[in-house]
Amino acid sequence: MTYGPLVLAAALTLVSGLPAMAAEFTLSSPDIAEGGELAQAQVANALGCDGGNVSPALSWSNAPAGTRSFVVTAYDPDAPTGSGFWHWVMFNIPSGVTELKAGITPDRGAPAGAIQSRADAGFSSYIGACPPPGQMHRYVFTVTALSVDKLDLDSNASGALIGFMTNANALAKASITVHYGR
């Protein structure tokens, strides 16, 4: 079958008018891998566990157009609380930031302007994995690109409230899910 020049010109016009496919928003880490197991460095040093309690290094790329800030979370959906457990919540990360170094503490390493909430451990920092003995849990590390410069919240905001505000302003999410049991 052959096509005339008008049909080919119309097809090229249609294809050239389509937006280019954007690269996928991704999250990566030298410390954690999708489907892998948390190292002792990312395990809690509290609640009966004796890990290093070090937040993993994270980096992300290909944020969607219009991204004005980021939120990073670590969440255990398997915690026996009825609502999961927020291990780490950092929000108001400026849009120019594309990585977090390992070992962020309440007073060291967070990007300027970023806020760490008290999350479910009761303090404003990362707390590593520590499931009850005999249980294997999932830990979901997520970066969310937001359409707003900041969430109008402070370090006392709960993970659930930050999650609500994050989802209300989300442009895209990228996650790594790891496991840990004891």
C-alpha cells in the first residue's frame, strides 16, 4: 500500500504536534535497593534494635516540569499500629536539591529550608527499622515532587497530615521498597 504526499504530510504534522515523552521520575540510592534488605546501618538503635540508625543517601532525577519543592518519606505499611509507621518525613526541600547525603540528623545535613517532622518516633529525624521480633516489614522510601514552594506546616506536623498535604500537591512520586525482619 502506498500513501500520497498529503497523507504523509498530515501524519508528520500530527506526530510532530505531540509533546515529547518526559523521562521517568526516579529515585536511587547507594545504600538501599528495590526489593533488597536494609543494612544494619539503616536499622534503629532504639526500641530494642541495635542498628546504626543512619538515614540512607538518596538521589532523584527527572522531576516533572513545574516542580517547586520535594518531600522525602520513609514509611512502614506493615507496622502493627493500624495506620503504619512514619520513620522519616522531610518536607519543603527546595526544587534545586536532587540528593540527600546519608546520616542526616536534626541539626546536620538537611538542605537549607527543609523541615524534618517528628514523624511517629516522636522526634524530628530518621529512625531506622525495628519490626517486632519474628516479623518481616516493608519500608517504602519515597520522594514526591510538589507543585508548591512549601507546605505550610512545621516540625510538629504528623506524618499523616504531611502525607495529606503532599498528596494534594503532588506532581509525581518515585519510591524504593526494601525489607527488614528480625
